[in-house]
Amino acid sequence: MGSGTSTQHHFAFQNAEKAFRAAALIQRWYRRYVARLEMRRRCTWSIFQSIEYAGQQDQVKLHNFFSYLVDHFTPSSHNERDFLNRIFTEERSPQASETQNCGDYDSIEVPDSYTGPRLSFPLLPDHATALVEAFRRKQRLHARYVLNLLHEARKHLVQLPNINQVSTCYSEEITVCGDLHGQLDDLIFIFYKNGLPSPERAYVFNGDFVDRGKDSVEILMVLFAFMLVYPKEFHLNRGNHEDHIVNLRYGFTKEVMHKYKIHGKKILKLLQDVFCWLPLATLVDEKVLILHGGVSDRTDLELLAKLDRHKIVSTMRYKTRKENKKQAEEKGNANQTGSAGRPSPWFLPQSRSLPSSPLRPSTHKAHRAGRSSSVPCGVPLDPKELSRRVRRSVDLELERCRQQAGFPAIKEKEEPSSSESEVDSDAEEQPQPTPEEWRQVVDILWSDPMAQEGCGANTVRGGGCYFGPNVTERLLQKYHLQFLIRSHECKPEGYEFCHSRKVLTIFSASNYYEVGSNRGAYVKLGPDLTPHIMQFQANKATHTLTMRQRISRVEESALRALREKLFAHSSDILVEFKKHDKDETGLIALSDWAAAVESVLHLGLPWRMLRPQLVSSLTDNKLAYKSWLENLAKEKLSQQNIQSSLLETLYRNRSNLETIFRIIDSDHSGSISLDEFRHTWKLFSSHMNIDITDDCICDLARSIDFNKDGHIDINEFLEAFRLVEQSCSGGDVSDCPQVTNSSNRDCSSPGAH
């Protein structure tokens, strides 16, 4: 009896031991499995963020490039001066008359066939709710109601302070939402899960409502509608994407013109003014500061509270075209050294401090010296007498062209005196922000937190700064705050605490990079100001996928984007490969492959870890780099049989070319007119030493206008670029238009090749 019992206990002990060992093995395997998935997820995240920030750097380079040209260009006529006021660096606030004209919605008729939502003012809660439902059903708001709503929103925003004061005493809780970036599904899901705005449920939306997503207009309409219905419970902060210059690149301008082809220009003009009036920050119970980007070691909330925010039209560039008389004289004396002292264009080797061309990749990382790297260098203006002579010579040339074309002669106008022109310009000049005010706004809209102590230039984004825990702690103590809430950065879980939980990042656009790439989140604050994080996934498809399937799907998308980036720079990568292959064997080590790719792309990625996904075949642990580059090209070659080098150039420059097209198309008509093309070409030629008449410019425009409709659309613009690149790559370098100098006075055009 006792022997049998002991035997049973012995077998039970053995079985338990085996079960524990099996459980330990399963646990170890599962931890390794999860660790591998986490490693893949982090690599994928690094790819997406690196490519996104590289695009922001391109935007800054492109803006600095055009800013340099504009700052060195002296308008020779009123038309050119008006063109410069509308082009890329428009930094003035719209006049009251202009805003009133843009808000002239009464003259716009709504047809009886219109079945979309209708608005009447003052708005009621039912109007805002109906608007959400209409947009959920993919209906579009008529342009008349869009302009009316923007006009009413502007009137309300003008009355608000720079830093809104919100109290939890009047609401049960305050919900803070981060970036939405045109993703209407996320906004609707937040309202569905958290409840619609009401006197008991206040909201703060922390900027970046537009760009990237396809429903930016709808998001703005919903937010402005609820702001008007609940002015004390619904608050909006400005983000770095509430900027008409940023909108040129990241899709919002294109979206508005696509949805409202007739009245799109009015809407964009009024939106530019509305964006300028958005508050800069929100303060909850004087203890929690909500702003879009972050802070810096010189952030001054008192200065931010009293500056005229409407003067900050764009954070991309501080306006430097207007200088006082003393500054102009000092710079003029310092630069009166003949032709040798004239500021050189970006493409000359001696111009070290000037921005590089956005269409030509830099050979090294661009490190900014200042804290806010988007601040341009000051540039001298030409003397007044030289300006008058240039204007006179151009007027004579234009008059000659008019007479040759058969137009009647225009009676010569008396040249205004310099004193009169100065008075007129001073009268028209709007008050501009000081450099310190501008930097303050740039820092709170563009900055990111970092783990290290201190504060340094944000070279990754190209603007703002990185601020450390000590900077955060100093600001909290100075203004008696508990913590900061900011947005501006996509996070895998939709939120992230840092700086000892004194900084909370909230990002409300789920699936930002790809379906399954990240969750969205919002935070709720009660009277105790304890943050309660709520996470969500607006896309139902993500709920049916396993974690491995989600990561694999997102990883595939990230690797596809990375291969496109590699292909776009394959020529530069090949040059770097050859440096490591001194014996010309066609093979390089994997370490050399990783070093060469990083030296060209500057993405800071773990290339050795990504090697299995990017490099499939090896020879004696070495890479045959020419065949590897050929495989990249085969994936991208189109059915039109475009040569690899040309397609590579188009891939690398497509985004910049589209942005340049929208810059030249200053009236947002969707096509470039002859006047816009002429003024832009003069802008380039005046500092590239290209002597070209108006007749030649007209011939050049006609050669790009392939369908001969009198305008240049985006497809014709890209096709002209393709033909020029094809002719340059197929022939001698001297055939390229870039090397044309002042001694070559013949007209050349892309269509001639």
C-alpha cells in the first residue's frame, strides 16, 4: 500500500518536472519570438521615420533655395513685384479688403441639385453633428458654405488670446487630441468612442489637422463648426502644418484645388489668414501646458502670450526682404566690390554658405550652426540707382517686344522719385515679427524632446530644436507647471511619456504610415489633472490580423519605400561602391555595402540588420553590387521603357518638381500661365548669368506647352524635365541648359532635344 503510493508520487513528480521544463521551453521560445517581432517592428519604424524626416529636410532645402533667389532679385516692374508677393515666400498678412473678398460667399449660388449638407449661422449643435454624418457618407460641402464657415471661424479666432486658458471646473473632463493629418476616420472614431463635444465634454485639438491624408478639408470644417458651436469648450492649437508653404509639398493645397476647382483659390487665401489666427498653446488649470511641438532653452511664455501671432504667416522662413536704411547702407558698403563681390548662385563652388539646389543631393550632411536651422542668412540688396537702371532697361526691352508683336505703344510713365517710392513702400509695409518672436513660434511648433540634457538644433527636421529633461524641468519650475502635452511625432502606441513623465506625446492619427503601423491615442484630464490615455485603431482590418501579420504587412511597405529611396540614389551609391572596390572586382564586403549606402542616404538605419531583406544573393560573403543595383532598377522600370538613369532622376526629384510647379503656379490655378513662367524664369536667369529676351522665354514656354493650350500643366512640366534629363544624359555635358552662360545668347528649349 505504502509502496504503491510512493510510486504514484514519484511519477507525479516526474510529470510535473516535465511540464515545468516544457513550460519553460515554450516561454523561452515565445520571448525570443516576440523579441524578433519587436526588433522587426523597430527597424520598420526607423525606416518610416527616417524617410519622413528626410522629406522635411528636402522641404527646407527647397524653400531656402527659392528664398535665396527671391532675396537677390530686384523687381523690374509692378507685375514682377506682385508676383514676388504671391510666390513661395509670401510672408505678409492678407489685407482686410483681400480677406473680405475671399469671404465673399453671398455671390456664390448653391444649385438646387446640391444634395450635400447645408449650413446656416449662427450654428447649432445639430448643424455640426449633421456635418460629421455627411462627411462620413462621403458627401462634400459646397464652396459657399466652406467660405462662410471659414469667415465665421476667422471672426472668432481673432478674439482669442495666443495662449488659451481652460479650466476643468466647468467640464467633467478635457480631452486632448494630437495630429490628425487629414484622416477623417480617426476623428469620427474619437467622437464615437469618447462622445461628441458638449458643455460637459471639452476638447483641445493640438495642431496638424491637414496634409498627408485625403480628408483635410472635411476635418477643418468639422473642427471649425464645433469651435463655433462650443466656443468655451472646444479649442484648437496651431501646428507646423497649418502653414501655406508646408501645404504646398504635403498635399493640402492640391486637395483644396482638386475638390474646389472654381473657388479653390479663394478658399486657400482665406485659410492662410485663418491659420495665422490659430492660438499657439492652451493652458489647463494653469498647470498643464499643451502645445504642438515642444520648448527650447529660450522659450518665453510671456513673450508668446503678447506677440501678434497673426504676423507669423509661415514658420518656414523669417521675412528679410525689407531692411531699414542703416542695414541696407552697411550691407551695400560691405558688398560694393565689383562683380567679384556679387553674391554667387548656389551652384558655384565658392558659395559655401548658400543653400544647395534641392534637385542635386548634397554629398554630406547639412549641419546648421544655429538653433533653428531654417533661419536663412541675411542677403544684401542692390543699390537703388542700379535698381532704377535695371528697371528702365527691362521696360525698354519689354516695350520693344510689344512693338514687334504688333501691340500699340504704351505711353511712358513718369518715374516716381525715390522719396515718394519710399513713402509708398513704408505705407504698404505691414508690421513684421521680430526675429526673436519668430524663433519663439518656430521652437514651439517644430521642436522634439530628447533623452540627453541640453538644447540643440533639430537637424533631422531642419527646424526647431531638441530639448532635454533639464530644459523641460527649468520651464516647469519657472511657470509653476506640472507637465507638458505635445504632439508632432508619430508613436507606435499613439502616445509616449519622457523626461520622467513630465512630457507626454499624443498622436491621434492611427495607421499613419501603413495599416497596422501604429495606434492612435488621446488623453483625458479630470480635475486632478491625472492623464488617462485612450488608444484606438480606426481601421477595422487591423483587428482581424495577428501581430505577426501586421508587422509583416507594415515591414513590406517600409522596405518598398526604402528600395525606392535606394533606387533614386543608385548613381551616387555606385560611386561609393567603387571607392570600396579598388581592385575593380565588382564585389564588396557587406560592411562596405552598409557604409556606402549610409554615406549617401544619411538615414541612420541599422543596415546590417536590414541586409537579409535588401540583399538576397552573396558570393563568398560579398555582394556583386552592379547586379544588385540592376535588380533595383528592374523593379522600377516602367512599361514606357525609360532608361534606368532617367527614371532614377525622376524618382529622386518627383516631390521637389511637384512642389516647384505649385510654387510657380502662384495663383493655384493648376497650370502655369505665360506670365508666371516669364517672371519665374527672370528670377532664375538674373542670378545664373543667362541673358535671355522675352521672346526666347515665350518660345521656351511654348515648347513645354505640348498640347498648345496656352498653359503648362503638371504632366507637361514633368515631361519637359524628362526630355531635358534624357538629352543631357545621352549627349555631351555642354548640351545641358545648366551650363548656358551670358555669352550664349541663343534660345534653347527642352522641345528642341
